[in-house]
Amino acid sequence: MKCGAWFGLEGQHEPSDADVNPSGAPLELYIGNMWWDNNSKRTIQQTMTEIKSLGINMIRLPVTPQTLETNNEQGMTRVWDGSAKNPKGRLKNKADAYPYANARTAMIEFIKLAKTNGLKVMPDIHSCSNYVGWRKDVFEANPPYVDKDRVDYDYKREDHSCGGGATNDKPYNKTKWLANLKDLATLANTYDNIIGIDIFNEPWGYTWDQWAGLAEEAYQTINSVNKDVLIVVEGIGSGIKDGTKVDHGDLATNPNWGENAYGFKTRPLNIPKDRLVISPHVYGPSVYQQGHFFSSSCGNNDEGQTYNGDEAAEQKCEFDIAGNKTRIKAGWQEHFGYLRDQNYAILIGEYGGNMDWPQKGVRAAEKQLWSYVTNNPDKAWQETLGEYMVEKKIEGCYWSINPESGDTGGIYIHKYDPVSNTEAWSQWGEMDSRKTALLKKIWAQ
């Protein structure tokens, strides 16, 4: 699997000052240079042609429960007019901008076009709601969310929930989740390029025992209608929302959300090995600054724990990816790599990052916070992960193809910069040669 993630149908979060649908989360399918940019002639077919030429043979396609509904207002009518980020270039005619009746139709047409191009597709239930997005931890996610205190951030969504803890969303639960999985598995009977289903994105709010039981229910539900499609199961995190710690082995290397499959050692999944794909998510400094990325001189906080995130920046901790390479790789081995040694299929469901972090492509507040960092720690981290993937013969889905992902960028260069070029939102450049070189090394294994 030489895979890249193509996002959009899990919701495009609009800024609070947007002309149309402020703070909304319309279910879009990114064409390329977004459809309100009249300077672009890019099509989905063009991008599929280009990524296939690069070597990609599978697309991970994040969706939400709302994507699967034919009548959800976020996937139709007024929301397709765009946002205030590029008001002069925004297309006014919805039919010209987005030719499908709703997001479900867009998803199916995308899958069909991918098949025509010889590309496999792996749908991913990315959240319990297109509004809650990456903030969720469980099916019934409620505020407060993890980024509620993030400095100078416009997408906190504290007024939305999946569990009824806020007013502006539809409740979600296990029954609805299983129904969504059954729906996707049934689609895979018709569109046989759907090779697998990623059952839920980054379920860090569960313990391993809880998540293992849910994953097994997902398998039984999918298998009831499709006995061929792969069951793609992510890991969990290092602790749940109430502060309960979750075992992940050596405390010196903290896993990302979705990375931790350590519990499989004592509680394996009762899913046939030839149907199961373990799919951890692994990210570096541009997404979150883990304590094991820094030099030993950084020290510990008052609780005796290594500094990470904003605390590390306040302490002016210096990154030392090269010096920590052995420890970083040992963490991956403990969290999921040991399963590769047991001949389980491992597909890193998300990896990638902004190779220019923190100098380019970051918010002003974040850029200022890390202004003392003059090297490229995320580039060094990505290269280290690439080495490990080759060593272990592990495959993955690069996040992302599209460059609009705020903390990672994409395989394509984004001309937009939140500090220096705010008028260029959604304008794509060429592919980033550093990222394509990394991918080719990984794929050559």
C-alpha cells in the first residue's frame, strides 16, 4: 500500500469571520486549488493522475457520519459558496463549483473515479461529527475539548458535541457507528476498490480493553455483509479524558493519539489475522512536541515529567531528533512494531508533517512561541520514521495529499502562509520534492 490521505468529506471548518456559513463545517470534496479559486483549472482527475504517477496506489478517504447522509444540509446547497478567505476568487454558481447533489454522491463518484484510475480506497470514519473533527476522543464526545485553551485558535467548537453535552450537533453512539460501518461495507460489495475500512479515527478516549471489544463488534458487523474487506484498527492514546493513564510501556516515549497498540500483547483482537490491519498514527514536532524529541538538558517539570508542548517552548527546550533516534524508534517498536515481527499487517494510517516547521506555514502565535528553533526538527523526525518503516517493512498513508492541513501541509506545496501570504489560501504549488523523495525511499523497500 503506497497510500496518501485525501481529506475534505469529514468537514472543512470555516473561520468565524466567513461571509457564508461562519464557523460551519461543510462537507466538501477538495478539487485542488479549492473550487472558489477562479485561477485554478485543477480537477480531481488531474490530481489522481499526478499522484498515481508519483506511485500512490491507495487513497485513505476520511468521512463522517454526516457524509453518508443524502439530506444533510452541510453537504448541499448554501454551504458550497465558500468562505471569506478568498472572497474575490470565490465561485458564485454552486453548480459550477460543486457538481454533486450531496456529499454522499460526491464520495461515491470519487470512489468510482479512483477505480477508473486503478486506485484503491480506504474510507475512514474520521469523527463522530463533521463539526467536532479531531477533538473527539470517543463516539459520544463532549466538550471541553483538548484545544479549548489553545492560544489564538479559531476552531475550538466548544458549542458542538456528539454526546448531547452541547446544543449544536446530532448525538452519536455505538449503534449509529456500527450502522455506518455496515453501510460502508455494503458499498464495498459494489465498489471493489474499497479494500478496507478504517473503523474509527484516533480513539484515544478508550482503554485498550474497551477499544478491543468495540473493534471486534465492528468486525462482526462488517463481516455480516462483506466477508472480504479489510478491518483497519487504529491504536489508542496514553491516557483517557478523566486523567486515567493507559499502559504504553516505557514512559520515556509517549504515543500519539491512535499510536498505542501495546495492549495487544495481553489482549489480542479476536479478528482473523488475514482480515486485520493494525493502523497506528505517528506524528512529529509540527503536530505535537513530545518530551522525547528534546535534548536531555530540557529537564522535567514540577511533576517530574518531561516538558512537552507549549511548556517546552517556554523553557526554550532544544530539539535533538538525531540524538534521540534510538529512543524514538524503541517507542514505535514497543507501541506497534512488535506486531510486525509477529507477521501482522501494519499500515501507519497517518504520518507526515510540515518540514519547514516552525519557520513557515504556522500560525503567528505558534511561530512566535517557537521562534528560537532554527533547524528543521520535523524534517529530521520524518526521515527517522522513514528509516524505521524501511527497517521493519511497514507501509503507511501519508497525511496528506492536500496541502490545506494546517499543522502538516501536504504532498503538494501550499502557496498560502498564515503570516506572510494569507491571500493564497487553497492555491496549490508543485509537489514538495523533499516529501516525494521520502515516500520513494519508503516505497522502495
